[in-house]
Amino acid sequence: MSENYYLKNLNMNNINNISSSNYTSICNKPYSNLIFMDVHNNQILEIFLPEMPKLDSLVAGYNKLSNISNLKKWPLLSVLDLNNNKIENFP
């Protein structure tokens, strides 16, 4: 039996001790109902997220991101906040 996560909003901003490995572990869940995700002001180096067909907003500013990919995994994404990172290439 698979786990179901009925969260619609996930806020993990300004935790400051979320590293990329911890963040990946947290986000490598089947959050199929997630609409809003806020992980700004942490130490995240790269975004690793599974398919989230309902994700509308991703706030990931003030991290250490150098790129972002796999935007196709989030077909309904309408808000993407990446301010104050180190983005070198944007798809």
C-alpha cells in the first residue's frame, strides 16, 4: 500500500538547516495534492522534486541554487520565485 499525502500547502522557509540532502529526503514523497511550496531562505543547492501535477507555486528564493530543471514535472506551475540564488542557466 502506498502512502498518500493530502497536504496542499508546505512551508519550510527560514529553517536554515535544511541542506540539499535533507530537502531531497523531505520532498521525495508523493505529494500529489500539493499546490503551494515555500522553501525560501535555506541552504538548498538544487531542486529535486517528484512529479507534482497540481503544484501552482514554488517559492525558493534566498537559497544557493545554481540551476533548476524538470519544470515539465509541474505542468500547472504559474509562480516560480528564485530570487537571490546563483542561477546560471534557466531552461
